[in-house]
Amino acid sequence: MPQCDEYNHVQAGFGATVAILASAMGAMAFSIAAFSAAADYSDSVQRGESRIQASLNAVSCLDMAPLVFAKDPFVIGKTVELADLGCTLTIGSIVAGKIKAEAQTSLAGVGSHISGEVLALP
């Protein structure tokens, strides 16, 4: 009889151990899923902010075209890198006081490309 009680006692301890391990693995799986969702959301917010900043840098780079042209009038058809804005500026032509240019920037793996006309400096 004492041997049978000992067997039941061991079985009860095994069941408790399995229950605790199962609940711990469930909590760990939930934590991993929650942290993964939080990391994905954070990455999407960061990429959105990088897109906005890259677009603003490209517009600023395009606005620098009159200054670049005033500094070097032979820059037409060439590509100029503006390190402060992290962009490249290509001045295509100048017609009727307007500079046609393209600006391209890349920031944290997000790129932006813009082209347009800006007024040349008088």
C-alpha cells in the first residue's frame, strides 16, 4: 500500500510540472508574438518617417539648384552630390530663366526622386 501512495504522489508532481511548463511556454509564445507585432509596428512608423524626411530632402535638394547653377554655370548636364542633404542633383537645362533639374535622395533604405523647374537667381 505505501508503494501505491508513492506512485500517485509522483504522478501528481509530474502533472503539475507539465502544467507549469505548458503555461510557461504559452506565455513565452504570447510574448514573442506581442514583441514581434510591436517591432513590425515600430519599423513601419520609422519607415514612414524616413519617407517623409527623404521627400523633404529631395525638395530641399531641388531648391538648391539655383545656388549650384550660380556657383558654376557649366554644371548643366552634370550630377552634383550635396552631402548635407544626402542627395544628388542633376541639372538638365535652363530655359527662360527656369532651371530643369532632378533630385534623388536615399535615407535609411528609403529613396525619393523628384524633378521639376525652379527659377534661376537673377
